[in-house]
Amino acid sequence: MDIKIDKTDDGKRFLEYNTLGGVLDFYFLAGPTPKDVSVQYSEVVGLPAMQSYWTFGVCDLLIFALFCVNLVLVSQLPLRLPGCL
């Protein structure tokens, strides 16, 4: 595919696409701000699927939190503080 940007004799610019075949789909997203352009783009292509919680490491964080609680309780066991095991 060849893409040419050129000027006419009266000074106007134009864009020319020369292809050998196939289908070209063009979407012009002319939002006034970059945020509007990203919203328009998500309307065209759709939003991504939500990932599972385990892909974010939620299970690892839970195991780490339980490990920390256990570590604190075990370290306070010899002190025999009230409220601790």
C-alpha cells in the first residue's frame, strides 16, 4: 500500500491511498481532548474483558497478610500479652 500526501495546484493538501486490493476501514476520532478520543475509541472497538482476581495477585496478598498476622502472634506468644494466643 502506498500513501501519498501531496498538494494541488491551488495549494490544497490531499491524502491518497493506493492499494492492490482488500478492504480498508478508516475511523476518524475527532474528540476535542485526548480523553474524548480514548472514549470514542473504546466505543468503536469495545472494552476489554475483566481479568480474574487471581491475575492481580489477590490470593498472594491474602496469603501474605495471613502470614504476617501469624508471625506477629507467634512473636508475642512468649510475652504472654493479654488478648494474644
